[in-house]
Amino acid sequence: MTNINSRKTLILPILIMALMIGFAAANWTDQLTITGEIKTGEVDSMLSYHTVGDIETKDIGQITGEPIGPPWKTIKITITNAYPGYIGWVHFDIHALGTIPLIISDIVIDAPPELKIWAENLDHPGEPIIGIQLHPCHETGIKIYVEVLEDEAAVPPIEPQQLTTYEFTVTFVLIQYNGYTPP
């Protein structure tokens, strides 16, 4: 009988230890759920038309500029009654409307070869436009210049056509400030 009693005495602590280990393992594998809310910012911008003008003595040519969209990141420029040497300009502003700062990362122009186009940073003359950073609720002034070229020596020759209305677009690529890598 002592054998059976000693076995019972040995089995009882082992059984209690097994139950404790099982209970502890059950606690170690419990699930923890965390809920929360994240509010992200907004990247948004808009072009607004300001003024147009030209540099000529005969007052024949005309230039117009019109923001197109949505999204309002493109301006359509139209030139009528132009001639070789005509230079016109369109002044507009780029507004940062969102909550995240923006950077002008590129300018895409789809003009024909007889038009020479360049841009001026009105807020910081002489500084490049690519890389301008706009903070929320701020704006920057841009002036796009257009010159009608004629170059018969070029290959192929650049010859503006008579009785032609030139239309082209200038699109600004605007990205959030931390997504920009300078060229």
C-alpha cells in the first residue's frame, strides 16, 4: 500500500504543476487589441489667373491665359495675331490650399517649336521655379513668357505660320515637400 500512496503523493504535485503551467500558457497567448485614429493631411493646390501683357510696339498680337481643371494645376495659353519676335506674358499665382507644404517639382509645357517659353519667379526674381516650397495658405507668383520664333537656319527651319492661333498648356507638377529630391 505504501507504493500506491507514494505514487498518489507524487502524481498530485505533478498534476498541480501541469495545471499551473497550462494556466500560465493560456495567459501568455492572450490577445491584445489596440484601436486608434490617424488623421492625415491634404495636398492640394490651385492656379489663379492674374494678368496678361505683351512687349510690342504695334499692338497687334494678343495673349490670354486661363486656368483649366480640375485639378487646377494647368494653365492654357492662347496667342492670336502674333508675328516673329512677338513676346507676351501671362502672370498667375499658385496657391497651396491643403495642410501639407508643397514643392514645385516640374513644369510640363506642350508648345510647338516656333514658341520659346520661359518662366520667372516673381517672388524671388532670378531664383529657379523648380524647388519652390509653398506652405499651407501661401502662394507664389509666376510669369510665363512666350516669344514667337523664326529661324530659317535651324534644322528643320522654325517658321511661324500666318493666320495661326497658338494654344498650348503649362502644367505644374506639385508634390508634398518631403517627396522632393533636388536635381
